[in-house]
Amino acid sequence: MMVVSAKSVVCLCFLFSVCHVRGAYISPKMNRTILNLLKHYKISKEEKYNGQLVFSKESIPEKLVEKRVFMRGVLETYETLINQMLKELPTPLPQTTGSKGGVGEGGAGEDVRTELNYILKMVLKLKTSHYKEQDNLLSSLNKLIGIKKDNFTVQSKALGELPWLYEEASDLNNEIQSRRRRRQARRFKPHRG
Ligand SMILES: *[C@@H]1O[C@H](CO)[C@@H](O)[C@H](O)[C@H]1NC(C)=O
Ligand SMILES: *[C@@H]1O[C@H](CO)[C@@H](O)[C@H](O)[C@H]1NC(C)=O
């Protein structure tokens, strides 16, 4: 299904090796747009530097597979967030309103809309080009979160399904532990031998 020429793979590898520096993926235009938007979405210094991030760094998993799923979720969250921000923008005012302030606000709103749309486009581009595989897993996780835990029928059925799920979860745990033991055995052998 995916036809990727060897040439483009080589090209991509080259790009990644050259540009893998922090900030290398944010184009000057994207950076400028974000800084501009921040002039509009201004909060007080106390709020800005209260030491609490919206996306806390500790919640980013270290393992690559988990990290990819998580970052897919982050991109999706930004998609929802920016769409919400767009929805909250004032609708363009007709040019005939007397007050200057009103017209000015309408104009600024349009700039913000254009800029938000640009950022949304960049987020969607990254999501659809590099995070397609994480689609299913993330929607499965969303379904887990959406399970109606206060519904009697759901409670009863979930209890009935617990035995095999409990088996699956325990099995997986054992497998991971024995894999880890095997890896450690391999790692330590040369030093002891
Ligand atoms: C974005 O622009 C600011 C101000 O010019 C600069 O300090 C910062 O390093 C830039 N960030 C990236 C990721 O390019
Ligand atoms: C509980 O869930 C079942 C099955 O999903 C549904 O048919 C039923 O209407 C729900 N009951 C309530 C009170 O929401």
C-alpha cells in the first residue's frame, strides 16, 4: 500500500540526521505565528509562570511505542483545542458598524483566525503524515475512558468479562518480566565471564 521510493527514504534519513536539533521542525513562520497569537492570548505573568504545565513533561512516556501513542494524543488534543479557540472567536463584524473599536476587534479576530488555522494545519499535517498507526490504539483507549462506570448493566457485564481480561493482563506482565530477565542475563554475562 505504501509506496516509498528508496530515494525518498535516503533523503528523509539525511534530513533527520542533519536537522535533529531542538527547534529544527518549527519553521520560522510557525514560530512567528505562535508568538503573534500569544499577543492575543495574553495571561498574567503569575498565571504563565505558576510552574504548572498543561502537558506535564513527566507524563510523557519514555518507551518509544508508548511515547508515539501519547504524542498522537497530544496532537489530537491540540486539534480539539484549536478548533475550540476558533469557535470562540468573535464572528466578523459588518463593516458598517459605527464604532471604531468594533471594527478593529473584528479585524484582529480575522488575523487570529488565519493564524489559528495555519497552526491547526501544521498540527494536522504532522498527525496525518506520521501518526496514522496510532489511530486505533488511541481510539481504543478513548473507549476505555468512555465506559459508563455508573451503569448497572455495564458493571455486571464488566464483572463477567474480568476473568479472561485478568488472565491476559497477568500473562502480559509475566512475559515482560521474563523478557527483562533474559535481557539482563545477556547484558551481565560478559562482565562476569
Ligand atoms: C522563535 O523565535 C524566538 C524569537 O525570535 C526565538 O527566540 C526562538 O528561539 C524561536 N524558536 C524556534 C523554535 O525557532
Ligand atoms: C446502561 O447500558 C446499557 C447497555 O449499554 C444500555 O442499554 C442502558 O440503556 C444503560 N442504562 C442507563 C440507565 O443508562
